[in-house]
Amino acid sequence: LVDAKNPQDILVAMPATHYMEYSVEYDIYKPRIYFTQKSDAVLGANFMMGHDILFDAEKGRIGFSESDCDYMSIVQNAASSTRD
């Protein structure tokens, strides 16, 4: 458990490649995380990369699982299965 007092909490691993961007102009890496919201949070595409995500609006929950996000493989498999 991440926190015994809050057993429903989750930990999602997000590598730096998902939120840091190299600036050629300044020859540095810049964070792509912004803390401008006064409340709540936004989980954008960078956060979601590398995960399959299920939004269960009816029960008010979100499910995460790691994914290889191999979109091209899915497209190729779907195309070959429609030819058969």
C-alpha cells in the first residue's frame, strides 16, 4: 500500500520523458507540468501515455494499467483480420 490510512489511493509511474521537453534554443530540458489550477487537476495525454485507462463515469472511478501503447501493431492486426 502507498498509504495505509488511504488504501484506495494509487501510484502511477510517469517517466520524465512524459513531462520534460528539450529546448534546442536554450539547450536545457523544461518541465511540461503546470501548477496554475486553483483547485482540482487535469490529467493530460502526457500523463496517460504508457497506460490503458478506463473511465467508469457510472461508478465515479478511473482504472489504470500499464500498456506498451503499440498502436501500430493494433492497427496492423486489425487490418490483417479484416482481410481474412
